[in-house]
Amino acid sequence: MANRPLVTLTTDFGLADPYAAAMKGVILKSCPDAEIVDISHQVPSHNILSGAFILANAAPFFPPNTVHLVVVDPGVGTDRAILVAQFGDQIYVFPDNGIITFIKESYPLQNMVEIKDFGLLGIEGASGTFHGRDVFAPVVGYIFSGKPISHLGSVPQHYTLLDLPQPRSSDEEMAGRVIHVDHFGNLITNISRQHFPSHWKDPKAALEVYCQDQHVGPIRTAYGQVEPGRPLAVFNSMNLLELAVNRGRFCDAFDVGDGAEVTIRRPEEAK
Amino acid sequence: MANRPLVTLTTDFGLADPYAAAMKGVILKSCPDAEIVDISHQVPSHNILSGAFILANAAPFFPPNTVHLVVVDPGVGTDRAILVAQFGDQIYVFPDNGIITFIKESYPLQNMVEIKDFGLLGIEGASGTFHGRDVFAPVVGYIFSGKPISHLGSVPQHYTLLDLPQPRSSDEEMAGRVIHVDHFGNLITNISRQHFPSHWKDPKAALEVYCQDQHVGPIRTAYGQVEPGRPLAVFNSMNLLELAVNRGRFCDAFDVGDGAEVTIRRPEEAK
Amino acid sequence: MANRPLVTLTTDFGLADPYAAAMKGVILKSCPDAEIVDISHQVPSHNILSGAFILANAAPFFPPNTVHLVVVDPGVGTDRAILVAQFGDQIYVFPDNGIITFIKESYPLQNMVEIKDFGLLGIEGASGTFHGRDVFAPVVGYIFSGKPISHLGSVPQHYTLLDLPQPRSSDEEMAGRVIHVDHFGNLITNISRQHFPSHWKDPKAALEVYCQDQHVGPIRTAYGQVEPGRPLAVFNSMNLLELAVNRGRFCDAFDVGDGAEVTIRRPEEAK
């Protein structure tokens, strides 16, 4: 266990309504020493892919044994399972809808349980619309009291993963898709450094990036390597290919967004 | 007193400006061990009814003796009173403008004082525009130092409550109003479970919900009980009748919002 | 050092993306007892003047020795310096782009170092796009471990300050500019109380405020001193002249914004 019980929240609740705060109140009742950190409450409503992406690029940076409550849960109140799982050194509590997909790609599953014994959590009469408050929050107190997670239920037979688009590559080009548009208007693709064919990693291999057939340019290492207002491609802090405009908004300048095709090409002369 | 001094903030300050953080700085100076949790800083500007609703659906979930600072305060700098009151097991510090209305409906008043002795709080020269920072924040240190709240002033002769719209019912129907549109586009009404005529609680009493005379359907227990894109009515986690579209936005689909009329009817054959 | 290691964040990251939370995870790994408070993550993208203003009106209210991480950093990954400096009793970690300007105007510089020894911070292979997570966050652990800041690098020869617009005054009028439009639609100007010619401070000196030649009225001390919907001028909680509409939005009512000219005039008869 960590020194302080650390809890994060990733939801699509927004910040105006009382929902996130009600969860925090219940967490603090269930675990008075909990330190609660918001990952995001602005996952687009019901958008599991987006929630999965945001979770995977924040949660793994926390100290070991942090408990991450993930409540992007359009199936709340139906018979969808609620899972508790450790991937790497982090603990996740999440609805079984695929939101764990990116985490699972990068961190080994240590153990997983489907919550079945709600009585152990002290839950009586959960609402049918707000399991974040009525089910997920009390799990925090249970976990940090040191009780075994395995007692909460049984190992699920299977769990849901999203069918993610994968980049494809030939000898001449790699093609991927935009999977996230961030606050800065930067486009983040599913092309990671490790997808690169090994002979492309040669820094002398001049590469050119295109987005929906519009030319972006070669791959840079910082936004400031082009003039303000000019576009660039860069492997970002997530090791994913990102398209940006220095001090601008790529999504607006190129009028593209989620799902747009991004290709990396080797000009004839570079082969 | 709680183990840790817990403080929440409910304001209409938004999150971009320095206002909420300046309050937090002063709170931490006045009470270095305070744990501060945001309920919301996105109450619509100057909207007391909305602030009252958000407060009432988050604050009561916190551990006993949490201090809730409520700064939706268009009358700042005028002679409106600042009140400190305990309702149920929670402590509220708020301007006397009705923002305590929903709390007062559900939790018994234990005691109340109007702050008059600003010197006791160590306040000299509060601004006329930002009592959140200059008056409310220092109250936290005073309360958690264990000093008696009663010394801060005197019991007010009266305090302000909003004149809330009440649902009306006949033998054939109940009619209420939308009092909040949430982040998901769900409409929350002033019709609570306890408003129901007892003979309507019979689960065999087929009930149909309408919004501005558009048909919504029977009352469900989870969003997922209708197909994605379809509307439903449900008693939500606040025990209030809520209109939603599964994985969609009711307010947009039905083009309705705050104040819309919602009726529950018993079809002729069900009587 | 303060009792608890206090850290604040001021960024243009927004709240939807994983960026702010990834920083917090790294801060908590580097300093497990850190208490993290958001000043703002909604500084307009790449807007250093706006970030400087928000920082200066929140950070100084925190307990002494709070560490303020400031990541409005369009030059990330270039050779712009990262500075650690104490102004007054607060510690700031910030890119050398002028974001410290308003702080420097009001608080004495105690000491400053340009970070050069990234190895001391345990940093290997920072990304070129996210120094908030990879460089700024680890500084927190270094500082709160009590190690000397001076070991991190050397005193910079110079550091960047913004060229702020200054109000100008004659015997008949003072003219300044709007430097911030807040969440309420209030306009905040660069005219402070101390800019006032001494003979104007005479309360009998009837003064009239204009915005882009539209009449606003005399200087008040609270929003509620005019009827709802009516405009007013007030010296606000930052001691800056602010234009507001009681329970309304000045920026919309007068169709003005950042950079608008605001003048204070003494009518002929008042001289």
C-alpha cells in the first residue's frame, strides 16, 4: 500500500454538476485519509474510447497502488459487470465496457475480480443511475482497509476490449488514424514509435507526413522547430505521432479531426 | 470535529480565473491542514437556484462537520448577511440569499449565526467585490480552531428561502417542472418519489410521462432499459424524476430546458 | 519550509486531457506528501500575458514556501530556459518567457537559478513536448527534499519580462487598457489605485469612467450599488479598476474586450 491512500477519478460527469463531488464525499466517508486527484471529468459523454485514451496517459504516472475509479458508464444499472483489476502497479475499478483497453495494451494484468458481493462493501439499495457514488466510491474504503479484493467476487471469464484501429504499413508508407484531438487542437494518432519498420528508424531516412493527403512536413522533436503558425509532426510525450501547429490549432488549420487518416511516406529519393 | 478539516467550495467563479485559487490560498493560510474539495465552480453566474440545487446534491454526502463555503453572491459588498449554519451534520457558510433552500428542506437546522464580528476573524479591510477570499475563507480557520461559532455574531431573526415551484397532483396526473439540466442533457424535475400519491406507488399502476405534451414513456429504473437514442423517465440518484435519452441528450432531442412542464399520467385503463 | 509541501499548477492544458493529471502523478511520485492545488488549467492556449495575470492574482495568497509550477510554455523543447525563483515568500518554477512579469512588479526577487543540471533531478530523456510532466514536476521533489536550489544551475544573466501597457494620465484624465476579461464578463484594467494622482484621491473629486467613449458612471465600491442590469466601475479585489454590470456581463452589454480603452475623467465642474 502507498503511504497515503491515493484515488483518482476519470468520468464523463463534467464539472458543473454535483456528481463528481458527491462521489468525493462518499470516498472520504469510506476512506477518511484518501487523497483524491481528478484525472478528468470531461471525457466526452458516453465516449469509452476517449475515456480509455485519457486514463491510459495519466493513471500509470501515479505512485504504485493508486486506485483509479473510472466511471464512463453508459450501461449503469444494467447487468454490465464492475471489475477491479491490477495492471502493472496500479489498481483500476471500472465498468466492463472496454475502457481498460489502452492500459491492457501496455501493462501486464496482475489480477482481476468481478464485484459480486455488494454487501461486503456495505452497499444497500444502490441507485440505478449513479453507481459512481453508490458502488465505485465505497470500493475505495474496502481496498484501503487492506481487505482482500478477491473476496469481492470471482475472476471473470472474459472482459471487454475495444477493437482499436491499427496502423498498417508497407515498404513505402505507414498509415494510421487520429484517435484524439486535444485541448490545443493537436491531433494524436495511433502511430507509435514502436510501429516503425526498423529500417525507417534510420535518422537519415527522410520521412514526410501527410494528413488526409495534405502535406505536413518531416518529423520534428519540438513545436518550436517551425515558425509560429506552421504545421509539424512530432512523436509526443506518449510516443505517439502528433500533428500540431506551432502556437496554433492543427484541427482548425487543416479542418480535420477524430478518425482522419495520417500517412508517413518515404520520398523516392530517400530509399 | 472530523479527523481532517474538510472544506468544500461551491461558487460561480468558473475555473479559468484566479478567484477560486486565491480563496484556497487564504483557506490554507487560515487552516494549514485543511483538505479542500471543489463541489462546483460552474454554477451559472449569479444563479442562486442552480447553486442551491448543486449544493444540496453534493454537500450532504461528506463526512460530518465538513465546512461548505458557498459563494454565489451577487449581493457581495452590500448589507446582505453572511450566515454560518449547521443543517444535519454539515456546516454551511453562505450569503443570505436563499442558496440554502434545498438543504433546509431535507436537513434539520441545528444552529445559525449571522457573522457580525469580523475582527474575530482577523479581517481588516475586506474588498467590496470578493468576500469569498476576504471573509468566507478566513471563517474556515476560525471554525477548525475550535472556537465557538456563536461568538461570531447573533442568531438572525429570519433568513431567506427561495419560493420553489411545487408539483401539483390530481387523481389523474401529477405535474412538475424541470429545475436543472445536467451536463448529459438530462432534465431533472421537482417531482420526487415522496410526492407520489400512495395508490400510485403500486407497481401495477401503469404510468406514462410527458414533457411539454411530448410522450416520453413509462418510468424505468436504468438508462439502458431503452435502446440507445430512445427517451426514458427514471427516478434518479436524488430520488427526483429525471428525463433522459439513453446515450443521448434529452434537452436537445426534445428541445426543452429549465422550467419545462413534466406530467405523469395514469392512462384510463390503468385506473 | 511549510508544514505540508504545497504545490500549485498554472497551465494552459485544459481539464479534459490527461496532461494535468500526468503532472500530478509525477509530482506525487517525486514528493509523496505534496498537497497539489490548481490555480488554473484554463489559461488561454499559449497566452503568456493572461497566464501572468492569473498567476499573480492567486499565487501570493498561498502560505510561504508554496511551490508554483507555471507551464504556459509554447517554447517547450527549444533552448528557452527553465527558471526557479523566489519572489516574496513564494517559489516559482517557470519557463523564461515573461510569465513572471506581474509577480515581479509586486514582490521582491530573493533569488533565481536557471536549471542546468537535469541529472540532479533524476531526469533522463525528457520528451520534447511535455516538460510539465518530465521536468517541472520532478523539481517539486527536489525542492521539498530540502536540497539547495542553487545546485540546480546558475544565476541567469537576465530573464524575460513582458512589455506591459502602462496607463497614462494628464490633469484632466487617466487612460488605461483592459488586460483581462473574467468569467463574469467583467473587464479588468491596468489602472490601479496607486496610479491615481494624489489630488484625485480626494473623495469629493467626482470622477466619471468611460469605456471606448461609452459612459459607465462614477466609481462604486460594490456591484450591488447599481440596479441589476446597470453598469458600474469599481476598484476590485486586486486594486485594479474593473468595469461590470450588476448581475450581467459588461463585455457583452458594451461589446468590448481585451485591449479596450478605459478612461477616468474629471468633469469641468469638479476641478
